[in-house]
Amino acid sequence: MIHIENRNQCSGCSACADACPHRAIRMVPDGMGFPYPAVDPDLCVDCGICDRVCAFRPAAGPAGAAFALRFPAYLDRSQSGGLGYALMRKAVRAGMAVYGAAMGADFVVRHVRVTQEEGLEPLRLTKYVQSDTAGIPGRVLADLKAGRKVLFTGTPCQCAGVGALAGARRKDLLLVDLLCHGVPAPFVWRDYLRYVEKREGEPLTGALFRDPALGWHGAKEKLCFGSRSLTADEYASLYFRRLMMRPSCLACPFASLARPSDLTMADCWGVEKALPGFADDNRGCSLLLVNTEAGHAFAAHFDEPLELREVDIDAVMQPNLQAPTQAHKYAPLFERLYLRHGFPFVLRHFGQASWNHRIASRIVKFKKKWLAK
Ligand SMILES: Cc1cc2nc3c(=O)[nH]c(=O)nc-3n(C[C@H](O)[C@H](O)[C@H](O)COP(=O)(O)OP(=O)(O)OC[C@H]3O[C@@H](n4cnc5c(N)ncnc54)[C@H](O)[C@@H]3O)c2cc1C
Ligand code: SF4
Ligand code: SF4
Ligand code: SF4
């Protein structure tokens, strides 16, 4: 039976829970909100199915072709070049069930199933938090068993889990993963929003992790209170400094060009240098990796106008296609203090405005100046 000895060996994909024929596994959040499987020994018959379905290991397969592309009509409401939305739209139009991450009215990010084009809107844009996939691999399998084709979008580990559970029905499942830097803690996101509501004295009515209105390179969150909104980077700064990552992200087996999916979507960072004159207006550009024949067949044609160029992958290489994200040296301390004292405390000590951060930034600036001499 599944036994998690080290928290960095489980991505929380939920595949084992949905694979268990005796319903002996529940996904239970730890103190940071990261889900882990918990086995009920009274229900478990030690059949080993959960161990066999776990796909938290490197994917096999050669790297495929890479393309820089964007859909001009989708740029204002997409995170990169609108590739994710275009793929999902094509799939629902073809009668497939689409799965992706949506933020609910309670600001919790969960995977949902969509079969109508109108339902795709909440799946657009990046959510920098682990999406809850409890029960989702099983729903995908149920769709496949019912003869419905499926397009699943998610992190590579989520795709690997869904693909493993699909087994022989994998041929009717199109997996689209994202190039993944790692997922931050759901409870930190929840507590951040509570903190902001208290500070502003108003309930939140909307939130975006990366506001596309600030341009493609912008990495700030937008928080809405009715007709009023504010831009902040308190949460983004904790994320990009790698202080609150899921432990498995720091040992991620999917940080490579060998993907567990048919297609990979990403930001095409570096496109300005790799393809001068192409998509250099800060409005967004996607990177598409075509990993399988099935992926190639699906992405070979789109109805909507698009700008597309083949690109040398080495010219737009990203750290997370080569190695997992490195933990911040204070990440364990961040977690300990968060669990003991709560969000406002860690924000005071690790946030942009904290003395720790200001002193560390000064030291970095000084070192850069000194090295440049
Ligand atoms: C946690 C995280 C880390 C990322 N790290 C990188 C990186 O290091 N480098 C890089 O180039 N790109 C990264 N991306 C991907 C990038 O930010 C865009 O999401 C991606 O390029 C798709 O943009 P788009 O315009 O094509 O899609 P859109 O049309 O905006 O659609 C967004 C798609 O992303 C999926 N999605 C959004 N949030 C989540 C989530 N939390 N979990 C699972 N699926 C989600 C949705 O289901 C949807 O299919 C990351 C995304 C996430 C969620
Ligand atoms: S060993 Fe079998 S019964 Fe036990 S938790 Fe795993 S799948 Fe369920
Ligand atoms: S990685 Fe997924 S399948 Fe493996 S133990 Fe964790 S939740 Fe279960
Ligand atoms: S970094 Fe790896 S383990 Fe973490 S969410 Fe992404 S694919 Fe999963």
C-alpha cells in the first residue's frame, strides 16, 4: 500500500486514491494545505494497486518539436499566448470533455470538468497554487469508460497520474501539461486573502495571480473589491522566492524535456532574442512542445488566426526543463514559522517590506555592483 516516507516523493495527484477499489485512500491536506494520501488500514487489503498506479517518476521519450505561437484574439485574457484556451476550445468543440484548473467563488483552485465553450472562461489564466484534483482522475476514467474523449490540462505530475490511471484507455485521452516551476501552498494563498480582506476592511470579489493588463512580463496579483482593485506582489514575491513550494516540486522528476504528456504549454521566455521581431510587444507568447504523434495530430490545425514560428528549443530553454526548482534556504524556516505563528507573522519576516528581505536585497545589489567593477 502507498506509504509516504518522504514528503518530497508525492505530488498529491490523487491517482492512487481514485485507483483504490476499496476506497481506502483519502487525500488529506497537511498544515500547508498540500494534499497527501492517507490509507485506512481497516479498509486496505494490501492489493498493491495504488503503488502500481503512482507515476511520480521520470517520463520516457525523446524531446519533440518546439514552436513559438500566439492567438492575437486571446491575448488579453490568457497568461501567455492563449495556447491553453485555444486547445481547450478546440477540444470542447470536438465533443471532448475538458479538465482544467479554475478558481471558485471561495478563491480555492480546483480542477473542474467542462463540456461547453462558455464554461471554459474560469480555466483561463495561471493560478499559482496547487489545484485540488481530489476525485478528478476517477472522473476522467469514467468519461473514457463511457466512450467520451478527454483533454486534460494540468501540471506534469497531474498529467502523469491521470495518464497512469487511464491505462489502456490512454489513446482517447489527450494530456496537456504546463512547464512547471512548482506549486505553492493552498493554505498560504487562503490566509493571504484573509489578511488582505482584514487590512482593506472589505470582502474580496475577485483575484488574479498575474494580471495580464500589466503586460506579459508582469508578475503581480490583482485583488478586486467591487469596483475598486489593487495591485500587489506580496504573494507573488513569496512564490518566486521559492519559500512555499510543495516539497515534491524540489525533487520533481518531470523537470526535463521528456514529458508525461502529448503537448506542453509554457511561456516562450526569450522569444525576443530567439526570433527577433516576433511577438516582442510584451502582450504574450506561448511555447508549445509537441511530445507525441497524438499531440501533433491534435495541434496541427486551429480554426482561429494565429502567429506561429518553429523555434530552436535551446534558444528558449528554461531552468525547469533541465532541473527541479531549488528551495530557498529559508523555506523550512518559513514553513515552521507559518505553522506556528500564521501568515501575518511570516509576511512581516519574509515579505518584500521585511528587514530580512531589504537587507538581503541590498547585499545582492552591492555584490552585483562590486562584481561589475
Ligand atoms: C504553478 C505554475 C507554474 C508555472 N511555471 C511555469 C514556468 O516555470 N515556465 C513557463 O514557461 N510556464 C510556467 N507555467 C505556465 C504558464 O504560466 C501558463 O500557464 C501557460 O503557458 C499557459 O498559458 P496560456 O496562455 O497558453 O493558457 P491560458 O489560456 O491562460 O490557460 C491556462 C491553462 O493553465 C491551466 N492551469 C492554470 N493554473 C493551473 C494550476 N494551478 N494547476 C494546473 N493547471 C493550471 C488551466 O487549466 C489552463 O489549461 C506555470 C503555470 C503554473 C500554474
Ligand atoms: S493496497 Fe489496494 S486496498 Fe490498499 S490502499 Fe492500495 S489500492 Fe487500496
Ligand atoms: S504521487 Fe499521486 S499517486 Fe503517487 S502517492 Fe502521491 S497522490 Fe498517490
Ligand atoms: S514541479 Fe513537479 S511535482 Fe511540483 S507541481 Fe510541478 S510537476 Fe508537480
